[in-house]
Amino acid sequence: MAQTSNRPPRIDNLQYCKWSEDIFRQMRQGGLDAVHVTIAYHETFREMVRNIEAWNLRFERHSGLIMPGRSAEDVRTAQETGRTAVFFGLQTPSPIEDDIGLVEILYTLGVRFMQLTYNNQSLLAAGCYEAEDSGITRMGRQVIREMNRVGLVIDMSHSGERSTLEAIEISERPIAITHANPASWMPARRNKSDDVLRALARSGGMLGFSLYPHHLKDKSHCTLESFCAMVAQTAELMGVDRLGIGSDLCQDQPDSVVEWMRVGRWTKEIDYGEGSREQAGFPAMPAFFRDNRDWENLGEGLRKVGFAANEVSAIMGGNWLHFYDASFGPAQSHAPTPRASTGAMA
Amino acid sequence: MAQTSNRPPRIDNLQYCKWSEDIFRQMRQGGLDAVHVTIAYHETFREMVRNIEAWNLRFERHSGLIMPGRSAEDVRTAQETGRTAVFFGLQTPSPIEDDIGLVEILYTLGVRFMQLTYNNQSLLAAGCYEAEDSGITRMGRQVIREMNRVGLVIDMSHSGERSTLEAIEISERPIAITHANPASWMPARRNKSDDVLRALARSGGMLGFSLYPHHLKDKSHCTLESFCAMVAQTAELMGVDRLGIGSDLCQDQPDSVVEWMRVGRWTKEIDYGEGSREQAGFPAMPAFFRDNRDWENLGEGLRKVGFAANEVSAIMGGNWLHFYDASFGPAQSHAPTPRASTGAMA
């Protein structure tokens, strides 16, 4: 596929594949200019660093296909050189251990997104599977301030309702829900209430729509039409500018990995999370988005439900690029970042 | 002291003080534009990261006096903004553990110099206190190549003679001896033979003259005249372009720190290193260089032994700046870096 540097970028703001040259080639075939990849779930700091070492080796070995992503400018460089810029993120805060100084260390190592909690209570906030959500903790408030200072984005994809609303309120800079859908469309525990989505939009935050079957109406049988109609409805609620994609693609991963995500080292029992004893493994992706070669399908589906060409481009990556521009690194002024107003759908 | 951005920079390529606002202010009084500081001796990777966290806090709290140094350009920025740029270095390779992937991680975290060994045998090379020096190890060869690739400078200040000569030979890019003096002037185990100094100069490497009393003729009683005459003699041997300062200033450190340097965790006995049972602690600095306020003394001393003004500037920092320009980060071409020829003293 020929790349032109003037076209808007295509960005997927959450993937956790079993990385390989095949997948990097598929990203190029799908015209993906940037991807935010999970580099740790329950890892310690040292284990996370080992995962970055593995990425460094990939960057060295596949330098014609991928490059390290640290800034919005890197997305533009990737577009110009026909590569995919890879941004690092964490799905739990366990790599910062109990040490706030590690927030800046993570930033220096290239981490740009961090969830304050996965499904459980963390040192910082409550996850969406806890019976009680007591909101942002004392350390959580300190870590939010430090993440704001260095420009590491707060991600509340797996957090409980109260913790999410408080993070939006406490953070001086817009936050992200990198991979989730509206609960009004598919009432999964991981999907988000209209209250959360409205507060997120008011604060200038971003929602990345998930294509992970447990977050989709009819799961693996979800249709492109249903998915895109949901996007259009969410645009009415939040404004087009606040929307992107965070596919949660876990291509080629063995089922042992989804067990690691859910169980980590916190229990000796099996926790099925969004799955069940009968469906314990990774579910099949929906037919309209099997892997990175299917990005064009999404674009077509969005056009068919009435989005204008510029709106499709915004949802497919332009909005994430603006968010990257504003969010990574220290804020341009020392004053609190103004909250962006919600753009109306055209 | 008024700063002008056109004057050549003043650089000290080795200090390990007990850092404080007082010392940062003395650096400004002495007009020091950049300093290479030791951030680890026998620390593990995680312990070294904690030391970087402590530096991040200093950068945040004393942002008017110091700034992180990552590139030669940062020295120029420090000059223009009246601050001292702080570059990180390691005196042993223990923070890379047994893991070559940590070399690039160190670089990303800002480390710019690493000794392949301290006084003892390491996984990479032999130190100057070992009875046998079997040269660069198998892992050492791999790590040298990786350090060359990412642009992390090899420092052989504490290494044995054979290991040092082999590192000079094996490295595709010039190396440094950041803090030592010629053994012909002061026959300390840590000082370097003329063979080493000649090979270092031929390869385009740098020698940083030490002001640590155990490396000085007459130790704490060394005179400025004797020190500067030694510099002039070394310029005859190596060429002025290969010379800089690496004072080894350990200001305000308690004697427990010199014990940590010497003993680490490798023995339960006391090893006195360059000291002795009678003189186990830090020796008193020579009268002409008590701390960072005495840089002007050095300049005067060098002029008095016959160096021209531009040569004094080169030794006081200009040469290190050129070395930083060529040495930090990936090499400009993929071809091996040409070895610089030795400049003759004017």
C-alpha cells in the first residue's frame, strides 16, 4: 500500500499481540501508522524492563517496518517513512511498585499510557471487578499529579465507575479510556456508563472503541453495521473529536496469556474475568475485523452510517494524534490545561 | 559569574560528590557547564534506577542550577541558560547484571559512560587490583559492540593494563579513561602506563586528569605547578586534543562511601584500595583544587606552563565537548568510525 504523508494517520490505541514480523507486515498492509501496545500487566519493574528489551530487539531487527513512538511527531515520521510507530503502555500500575519515582523513569523509557488499576484494587484505585470501589487512593492522587507533570496518560479502561469519575476530576490533564465501549450498547462489566462517557468528553478525554468480542454486542458475531451504529450514537453523546479506536487485538496469543492477564500472581484459583469456564480462552475476533489488514472495513462501515470523510479520518487516528500532541511530555504552560469543550457531531 | 554562550565550555568528566544545593551553587561559581557524575558503583539495576530517581528529584528541585545532560547540545543549552548539565556514568558494569539488553536501557535512561570493570574482575574485563588480567571476556566483547552501537562510552579508568589495551583495540569507537594520571608521574596502581596512553591517543580516545590525591605526586600536598607540568608532558605524549579533566571530586562524602566503593558486597573483610589502614578514609584535596570554585586556578596553572589560551580552553572542556559530539548516540555512519590522528602540541 502506497503511503502519502498528507493523509491523516491511522492509529490503533491498544493492541497486545504475540508480536512477529508477520503482524508488523499486516500493520503495513492495513496502513497503520501508529499503535499503542501493552508492554506489561502484572510485571514488576524489572520484568517490564525485560519486555522493553524485547521491543528494542524488535526495533533493531525490523527497522524497516516499525520504529519507537515517543511523541506525536514520531507518528508523522512513521507516515513519511512507511513504518508503524509503536507506543508503550501498561495495563496495571504494578511496574511502579510502591515507588512514585518510577513514574518519571517509565516516561523516560518510553511508556506513554498507564492504567491506574486492572480488574482488582491496586495501590492507586479500584478495578471494575471489585465489590467495593472506594475511589482514588492517597497514593493514587500523588501518582496522578506526577503523571500529569511528566506527561504520562492516565488510562481507566479497567477501572471501577467511581475511581474513573474521580480520576477524570482529579487529573489536571485529559485522561483516556483506551479500550472499552458504552455499556448502553453492550452491558459488560468492562464497558462504560453514559455518566462516565459524558464526564470523559467534558474533560477533553478520549474513548478508544474496543473490538474485543467480550465488549461487543453479540460478541464474536457482532456485525460491522451494529458496531458503527454504536459509534455514531456515542458521537452524539461525546462529540466526534473524543473518539478513536483501541481494538484490544490479541492476535496469535496462546490462551495461557489471557489467564496471565486475569490471574497474574494474585490468586491460586482460576478467575475467568470476562470469559467463563466454558469459554476460558481468547474469543474469535468479529468477521469484519480479524486483524490489522481489516482497517479499511472499519472506514467503510463508518462512512455508511453517515460520518463525513473528515470525521472518519478523525475517528480512525486524527483524534488520537491531536491527543498525543497535547498529552505526552510536560504541559506547555504551568497553568492547569484548559478543559476542551465537546465538539458537536457535524 | 556572568555566562556568555560563546566562551568554550568548562567540563569536569568525573565527580561523585554528596550532592546538595551548596555544591550546585559552587559549580555555578566555578563556571562549570557540564559534569559527568557517577550514579552507581556496585548497585544492581534496580538500585541504580533508584539513584536516577534521586537525580530526577534534584533536577526538579534545582532546575535553575542543573539540568539533565544527554547530548553535546545540552552542554550548549546549559551554557546559554547559566546551568550545569549533568551526565550520568557507572564505575562498574554491575547495573547491567548478566543482561546485554540493559545496555540500551541504560542509554535510554541517560547513562553515557560505563566502566567495564572497577578494581576487580567483572563479567567483562579485569580490574587493576587483580593478580591476573586475562583481558576482555566473551561477554565483554559483546557488550563493547552493543555500547558502540547505542553510543555509550567505554571507560577503562579502573581496569587492568591488558584489558584496557584490548578495549581500545576492540572498540570501533574511541574510548575514555575518565579519571587517571600517567604512572610515569605518580606510580599508583590506578595510573596509566605510557603504552596505554599512546594507544588511547592513537585511537582518538580521551584522558581525564584526576585530582584525587592518591593519583597525584605528593598526594594531598601536590602543587599546581607539578600537576600542570605533568599535563604539559602528557600533551607531548598524547597531543593536546586528547586531554581533559576528570577531577574525581568526592566532596562532602562520609568515609563510609569510600568503603562502599572499595568493598561493595564482594568481601566481608576491609579492602583499603588506594588507601591504607592508617589512611582509610577520603584524603584531603590538594590546596589548589578544593572544590568547584577553584577551576580558575587550574586555568591559570595551565597558562603558566606554556599552554596557549585555546589549548587551555580545550583541556578545560572543549575537548570533552568534541568527544561528546562524536560519542553519544548511534554513530553517524554504519561504517566503523575513523580513528582520529593525534594532534601535535602547538
